[in-house]
Amino acid sequence: MDLSWLGVRITCQVTFTELFIAATVIAVAAYRFGWRSVAVGSLLEAVGVAVHAVVLQVAAYGVALLWLDWISALLLLEFGTYFTYEFVTGLKETHSEDPMSTSSDWALPLNARGIGVAA
């Protein structure tokens, strides 16, 4: 078995970057939608990723890699836009007239928005 150490290094760097981004998204979503919804959504998505990995392994050669790059870029753009909107909205709430009006949503009960964002 051939092993490219450069490939291993690059894969580790990309994986670390993706995990860092995912952890940031999960932390923001837990603060905004409650940790319970984010935990359920994360578990659902872990199962979803496993299923997609199996399906994509079989279908990888049938799908042009260019299409996968565009899909990834569009998903990243969508998430970035959404979280920028959430950040700006939250920032406006923290700078409101009444300093006691802001509260953490950390302990909210399960909700579909939190599960969807985490997934």
C-alpha cells in the first residue's frame, strides 16, 4: 500500500479546519436554539453523514467532481450568510435600549430550528 505523507498531512489539515468550523457552528447554534436541539440534530447528522459516505463511495465515479465542488461552495455560502444574519440580529438585540432584555437561549427545549441548524 502506497502512502503519501503529503496527502496525509493535507487531509489532516483540511479535517481539522472542517471540525473547527463545525464546532463553531454547533456552539453558535446551541447558544441560539438551545443545546438539546443541537445535540439531537448533531446525532441525526452523524447518521446522515455515514449514510452519505456509503452512497457517495458507490456513486463517486458517476458524479463529476466539479459538481461536488460547486455544491460544497454553495452550501458554505448559504451557511455563512445565515449565520452572519443571525449574528447581526443578535448584535442588535444586545445593543437594545433595555440592557435586561437579552437572555441566553442555551436551555431551550427541543425545537425544529435548532435540530435543523445542527444537522
